[in-house]
Amino acid sequence: MRKRAYTPEQIINKLREVEILLSQGLAVVEASKKMGVTAQTYYRWRKDYGGMRVDQARRLRELEKENVRLKRLAADLSLDNAILKEAARGNF
């Protein structure tokens, strides 16, 4: 079975659609099937993205990318620092 990759914006829109179907009296299983996902996926998405707006999801994605970049930069600087300390001791 092919795994689909939804963007956070698509997930938030699907969550809104499921909430509308739930307010119309459908069960979670039926509403999530109409959206093309399982109930387990719905609950996981609701935990991760519940109550979030599309602009907040975009900002979250930007912050996660920046966090990865900064972690990589910190790792590079730590490595450079260790190399310089080793060279300063004369054990090269």
C-alpha cells in the first residue's frame, strides 16, 4: 500500500473537514474514511495539529528547518573547536 505524504496545510484542512462531519453526527471512523485516512491517523494528526491554523503550521515548519540548520552549525563549531584544542596541545 502506498503511503501518502500530506503537507501540514493539507492535514489541517482534512482535520477541519472531519470536524464538520463529526458535528453532522458521523462517527470518527466513518468521517475519517470519507477523508481517506484511518481513525488512528486522524487521532495522531489531531494530537499533532489540533487547534492549529495554517499559518501556524507554516511557521512551525520554518522553525523546525531553522532548528536543524542551527544544530548542524553547532556540531560543526564543536568539531572545529575540538580540532583546534588538539592542535594546540601538540598531539597531532
